[in-house]
Amino acid sequence: MTHSITLRNQIFEMHFSGSLFWVEKSMLLISDVHLGKVSHFRKYGAAVPQQAVQQNFEALTSVVNHFKPESIVFLGDLFHSSLNTEWALFTEWVKTISAEITLVSGNHDIISPIKYEALAIKVIPELIIDSFLLTHHPEERDGIFNFSGHIHPAIKLSGLGRQSVRLPCFYKTEHQMIVPAFGEFTGTHTLEPCDGCEIYALLGDAVLPVPIKEVKKKRNYRK
Amino acid sequence: MNREKLYDIAEYWFQEQGWKPFKFQKDTWKAFLQGKNGLLNAPTGSGKTYALWFPIVLNYIKNNPDYKTKHKKGLKAIWITPLRALSQEIKQSAERITLDLDTQMTVGIRSGDTTTKERAQQKKQMPDLLITTPESLQLLLATKGYDKIFKDCSAIVVDEWHEILGTKRGVQMELALSRLKNISSQLRIWGISATIGNLEQARDVLLGMETQVLENSVLIKANINKKITVKSIIPKKMETFPWRGHLGLHLLEEVVPIINNSKTTLLFTNTRSQCEIWFQKILEKHPEYAGEMAMHHGSINKETRVWVENAIRNEQLKAVVCTSSLDLGVDFAPVETVIQIGGPKGVARFLQRAGRSGHRPGKESVIYFLPTHAIELIEASALQKAVKLNTVEDRMPYLNSYDVLLQYLTTLAISDGFYPKEIYQEIKQTFCYQALTEEKWQWLLNFLVMGSQSLQSYDEYKKVEIEEDGKFKVNNRGVAMRHRFQIGTIVGDVNIAVKYQKGGYIGSIEEFFISKLNRGDVFTFAGRNLEFIRIKEMTVQVKNSNKKTNKISSWMGSRLTLSAQMSELLRNELYSSSEPNKNQSAEIRALAPLFERQRRDSIVPKPSEFLIETFKTRDGYHHLFYPFEGRFVHEAMGSLLGYRISLLSPITFSLAFNDYGFELLSDQPIDIQQVLDNDLFTKDFMLDDLQKSLNATEMARRRFRDVAIISGMVFTGYPKKGIKMKHLQSSSQLLFDVFRDYEPDNLLFQQAFTETFEHQLEEGRLRLSLERIATQEIVWKQCSKPTPFSFPLITDRMSREKLSSEKLADRIKKMAALLMKK
């Protein structure tokens, strides 16, 4: 269900939902939920099934119940666009949560911070805890390990018989980890593996470290 | 003025040009003036435009005897053309008549190229004769008070109806006609079509299912017998000719003498990227053609295309490499020879292309077929027979396209609004929606108004509103504006304009190709080497580059398949390889070394045999099946068989198809004996299994793309204003998943499956071929390495289908992310 890694003597648990739990701080990191996206589309005449709205809140509740964190940090793009009726659903949801909530603001977060503050949610551009930096866009800074979202990373796996599968993933390089998008109806962006990176794919009900195989460009068949 | 006098006017005009009207032209004049509807079957360049422009003008003269001095304003006739590039030419022929006969009639064009100023003028005062496209006609229905525009319209002519018929633009046309019939009381409906297998049906679809309209109609055939000579370009050395490939560059030098011996040669390629490559390579090897050779395809900017077309007419060009963009219209007298590169996948298309040469009456058409790989020579041989027998394909019209209907209803709602009762009666008369139940109709209305089937809390869905008197109307300006932009996007991928950084439009390109490029990459497009700089607001900025590149712009395009008749001809050609030499065509004889090689490890099947080959390579275990039934039947049979095998034990397949057979590739071997023992080729439960296999593969997912765009669920963005709409862009893939998970009974989601079923899998033909296989002896060859027949299939990397009955977790265990080492 989860997979743990240790970074700078701290333990992080990756959850199949795409969220990341910082054990020592009891802090849950969630990125790119894009709440309100379905309603936004519907408002503009694209009839995306409304039932998908509920799924986001159910998934949020279930992951909070699992880790029972003291604080929750959203790594940006919590809301997809301007205010719509999903804000009311979000307000309801926040009431059920006892943990302290912070939003590290992303490019989609255009809703006024005042609205968030009314719900006791802090909105900040970035968050530094010890030698860890939490941002929406991936960043590189000396001596610092960065957690970010924004990319909606996915990885392509290949096997014998020309088989391939694309899965959302946690994408870790030496000083960086990009967290997958949490939200329903958000899409992914496939990344190539790189030298020294570690990739953890989301399987629906598990998190799996992905083996990386070096290959040379294939030759064609000969007659 | 009586009819005889009117004919005299027309005949006199013909005499003045030194021409004589053909019988089909006179027949059409007569039928039109009698008030009949009809379909005229005539090829391009036969004088079909005069067959219909004349009676339209004569009818005006009849109704306005003082036509020379007084001008009765208002729209009299609409001419629909599928390609806006043709409208100029159609306008010229109309103007010739209106001017020469001293009428004061005006002729105008309305298409995507028409300026806003011109549009506004037309809105104030429509020209008498309007030339437009199916999309622009829909846009007219989206203007307020459109009924007044069409009130006195006497005729609508749909040109090149065969090209529109089997597409969703055809459905768009059916819907527009169903409306026009009811608002223009004098309307005659006419279509012009090249020869297709189902001409009668083509007429029914055009005119609709109303018996009155159909009974008052005619089908006129031009019967112009043209001599067509087909010549295959046979490689001199079969041993070095490739077994696979789709470019055909091996035979480039064979093309040179053909070009040199004819005034102008058109080289038809099947894709735009192939067109780009051939153009490059010929110039590279034969720089002497520089300035005398050009390229023409749909993504090159309009000015260049028009220049090329004029240069052909003025005999300035020796050769033009082109795609289907030059299939239609435009009379190119200087073209003496046509070369088809690669299988045209259709006799009708092949004949049409052949007809581009020797355009003058009495001249013969010459077409060369250039095979791109060895097995295509069998196709070449079959094509020759098909041309002799004139076995042209059917164009299958769509049924129950909910997406197009939703688009149409929104169109009506943004202009004057509509009353469902009235419109339901109208659309029930169309071919496409003749079987639409009231229940489904209600579903669609609910969807328009609520975006679902019942009101939901916290919902802000906004599109069509119901006014107090029951009228369905769009009152939101944003909805209306977005919809207008959407009307034109009935087909095609997201296109991005390619421009120089300093400005200057070069053409348009599909997003999927650009998404693979990085800054600094050089690619070939429109015959130039361009360096990719960046994407900005839906345009690709580039600059010229001198660097060499192997990246050639490519387009997905649609895949075509062999018809049933053509497949049969193909099989017969193949079988003839076992017969004595004298019974064989030159192509089959030339293939002798390939057949010999095929027989070394396997067989060339006889009519009584069905061949299965299996072997292993480093890619996995290959299982090949050769029904020779055309690509679509193979897609169906491959999915069906793959699905049935996957029920025996958990397995994952990668499937490849072509016109000759299909491949099931897996990481584990299939026991073919078990397949035979379990009778997996049976036609029992075929429909049921096929439906289930559809869920297991991704075919419907791909179909869903068009459905989502046409019905307005995926917004493709405003041309050149793309950036503002970014928050409304989503991929249809994402949408497909959401529907699958939350609303699988949605009619639009279902439509993707029905369409795959009806338009891609050809269930009827699948049944017949399974029956045929049941009578054949199955020959299973376990080969040590790939055979010539298998080659094009196993090397197909692009268009593969997946099917799996394994758990994802189990599959993943055998996989890895690949890190490319340079």
C-alpha cells in the first residue's frame, strides 16, 4: 500500500494515492488536486460526469484517515480555476479535518488567500523545514532537498513482446522529488528516466519501485 | 419563357464556345427545370459544373423574364464543395454563365478564408449564387434570422458528394438539408458524385427518407468511358527490393524517365510526410529539377498551393509531389501522367487519381503504380484487374451520430432557438437519424440542458436553456462564441500554425509531432529545413536552418483498408503464384524470388489453405495469421482471436495488422494446437466476444476523440487565441476514463464503441471470412526466423493495439523503465 524511503535521515512514506507522508513531522504532502476542474468544465458547457467531483473528496478523506497527520501541506494547484460550487464542498471537507492545513501556492491557485484564511488555511509561496524545501514548481537550491508537484509525472514501462504501460509516479533525483498529481481528471506528463534517478510507480493499490534498464537503440531486423 | 426556349439559350451558349452539350448535361437541365431533385454521377473534368449551374440560371430567367434589366436580389442557389480550395474555380464557371447570358446575378464565396468584412456584407445582402463548405453552411444556420436568408433559395448542389458521404461532414450536410427543406419551399436538392459502389444509397442519404422527395428525384449517369492504362513499376532486381517499408525510395530512379517523357507528372503519395520525403529526395538526387518541381499537400499554406495549381495549368512544372489534396476538382490539362506511390487502398481513389491525367475528352489516362515493398506488387496486380472490372467500393454513411446531432442542436439554439417537436420530425427524415427513438431524443435534450439526465446539486452546468414557451435557446454569449469556433473542427487533430519568428506563415502541423521536438531540433516541413525555437500561443516559431535532418514532419491521418472485392482479387493474385507461369501477371512473375524464399521455411497458401506462422525473435513470440481480407477485418479477427486466447490463461498481446494478415506478439508462446482444439475461429458467440474484446483493446478510446470534440466536450481552442482557453483544454483520453468510471451508459461514450463496431470492424465481413476459414485446412508452420510475409507486420512499430488478461501487477513485474544510451 505504501513504500518508505529515507532522505537525510527522515522517513517518507509514499502512498498509492500519490500523497507523501513525512513520518517525523507527521506531515502529509499532497499535490495538484485541481479541485473544481470538473465543475469548471461543466460551467463552460463541457458535460464532464459530475460524479467525478465526489471522488476527490473521498480520496482526500481516506488518505487523511490512513495517516492521521498533524498537518497537511498542499503543494500547489489545489483549485483548478476561479471560485465555483466546489468551494462549498471543500469548505465542508475542511470542517471534518483537525490537522493544520497549508497551501504552497501553484500557478492555478488564483482564488484569493483571504478565502483560504477564512478557513484557517495558510497560503504561502514556499515552505522550508530543516533542509527541505516545499514548492509547487521543481527547484534546485544548494544544500537543500526539494519536494514539488506541477509536472504530474508518469513513467513508461516496457517489456518483452512490445509491451508497455504508463503509470503516474514519484520521480526522485539526487536533491529533488516530484510528487504525482492527486486529483481525478488531471492527466499526466510522461518523463524519461535519467541517470541516478529513482522512480516509484502508482499501481492503483500499491507503490512499486521501478527497475531502470539501460538500452542501446535497437537495430532493425535483417532479411 | 417555356422550357424549349430556355434550352435554346443554353445550347446557343455552348455553340459559341465551340462545344456541344453532353446528354447527361441536357438530362440534368431538364430534370432540374421540372423541379426534380437528383444525383448526378459524373467524374471531375466532365463538365459537371455546367450541368447544374445552367439550369439554376435558366430557372431564374424563367421566373424573371425581364432579367436583363431588373435584378431580383436574394439567395437563389447554394453550391457546397468539400474543399474550399475549389471554390474559386467553381465561381469562375458560374460567372461565365451569369455574365455571358447578361443576367445581373452575383456570385459569392463564403468559407473559412472569407474576410469578416465580406461576411458582414453578405449578411446584409446575400449573393444570388453562394459557394460554400459544409461547415460554413452550418455557421449560416448559427446566424439570427437565417430562415429569411434561405427563404427563396431554389437549389442546393452538393459537389463531390462521394467524398463527404461516408464522413461526419456528410451527417452535418444531412442535418442542414433537413432544415433547409422546411424553410425554402422551392428547394431542389442535387448531388454530384464520382462513381462509388452504392450510388443509389448515396442518393437516399442526400435526399432523406421522405418518400415525396425521393419519388420526385432522378439518378443521372454521365457514362463517360475513359480508357485507363495501369502500369506497374517492377523492380529490376527483386533480391535487393525490401520486404517492408512504405516510402518506396528504392525505385526513385525509375521515376525519372517517366517524368522526363511527359509534359507534367503528378506523383501521389499516401501521407503528407511521404510527400515531403519524396520531394526532398528527388531534388537531392536530381537537382536539375529545381524550379520545375513542386509539392502540394493540405498543410502547406494557401498561397503556395494556389501558386502550384496555377503553375500546373500554365505548364511551368514538370512534376508535382502531392497527396489527396490534388484528388479533387481543378482541371489540370497539362498533366499527362500520374504515378501512385504505395497502395492507394481503394479502387475508386485509384481511378480518380488516374483520371487526373489525360483530362481532355478522348485522351487516355495513364497511371503508374510504384510499390513500396515487395508484397505490394501483389496489390499492384490485383489493382489492374480491379480497374478492368471497375470494382469500386461503397462509401458507408454514418448512423445515429449523437455527437453531430448535439452540435447541430446547439447551432440552432444559438441562432433563433428551436422547438424540439418540430426538429424531431425533421431529423427523423434523415438517413442518419431515421431510427432515433423518442427516448434517445429526450436523452439528448436533457444532456443539452443539464449536462446529465437529472438535475444535480452543486451543479453549474450551462449551455442550452428552455424558455417559457418551450423553445430551446442559448442566451450565454460565451457558450455561443465557443460553439461557433467548434463547428469547423469536425475532423482532424489539433493543428498548430508554423511561422517564422519574424512572421510569415508556412503551414500547419499536428500537435503530436511538435510535442516530440526540443529547442534547436531541425525538421523538414513544406520542403524546407526548419529549426524549432518555441511554441507560443498555438503557433510554432521556427527559423531556416542549413543543418541536415532526418526528422520529417508527419501527420497521423486516417487509415484505409481494402474493400471486400479488392481483397478477393488480392487473394486470387496470390494463389496464382502456384500456377504455371503463363497464368501469372508480370508482377507475380517478378515476385518469384520472394515466393521461393517464403516457401523455404513456410508455404504460400493455396485457396484451400489458411496459414499460421510462429517464431521467436528478441522481441518475443510472434504468431502470424494470414486471412488476406483487408486491414479492418484483420483488426476485428485479431481482437476476437486475441480475446478468446486470453480467456484460456492470463496473457498480454501486442497486435499488428495490415491488409494481408495480423500478428499476435507476446512475451510467452501460444500453443496453436490448443487454439485449434478449442475451435477459437468459430463464429458462434462472435458478436458477443467481439464486443468484449473491444473493451479489452483501445480502439473505442481512439474513436472517442472525435466524438468528444464534435459534441463540444473537448474544446480545441480558438485559432491563434489558444492560450486563453488553456484552463478548458483536456485530453479526450482523460475524459474517456472519467466516462468509463462514472457514466458508462452515456450515449456519447457508447457511440465510440458502436462506431468502432460499424465503421472499423466490419462485422459482416468478419463473419464471412470466419466461414471461409472453417472450410480451409489450417497449416501451422513453426519457422526458425521471420518469413517475407511476416516482415511488414512484425516490423510495424507504430499502429499497434494492446490486449491483456493479466493483472497489472503481474505484468509490471516483467517490465522496466528504459534509459536510452546514446
